[in-house]
Amino acid sequence: MKVRQNLYIDRDLSNALDGLVIRRGGNKSRIVNEALKTFLARGAGKEIDDLLKPRLAVGNARFERFIAQLGRQIAGGKRTLGPDVDGEMP
């Protein structure tokens, strides 16, 4: 089953796609379908993972610092939510 997609692509890519259709025959849908299939098969998921890894490492470091700070506050008797050890709200 085929699903209709409405996509916007750069003018240069559109012109190149038109050129492929003229030189090789066929249609744009078939060419784009095959190109996307090839892109996904060669490990596009890995490329995305490689792009996200640095952001996840930064996020993880920030979370670790937050947990350490929270641990210090709790160990010092200071509560960030609710009343502290003296019964006063922060």
C-alpha cells in the first residue's frame, strides 16, 4: 500500500530530481522512494544516534550535578520542598 506524502524540498534538489526523471525515465515518487529506502538501510538511525549522543552526555552530566547538589542539601538538613527541619517553609 502506498501512502501519499506532501513534502517540501529545496529548489536545487527538485531540479536535480527533474533531471534524473528526464535522463533515466521513471517517476519522481519511485526515485525518492528508492533513495529514502537506501538512506534508511545504510544506517540512518546510527547517524541520528551519533548526533544525539553529545547532547545526551551533556544532559546526563547536568542531571548528575543536580542530584549531587540535592544530596548535599538533604545531607545538610535543608529541604527544597515542604518545611525544613525547623518546621519553616523554604
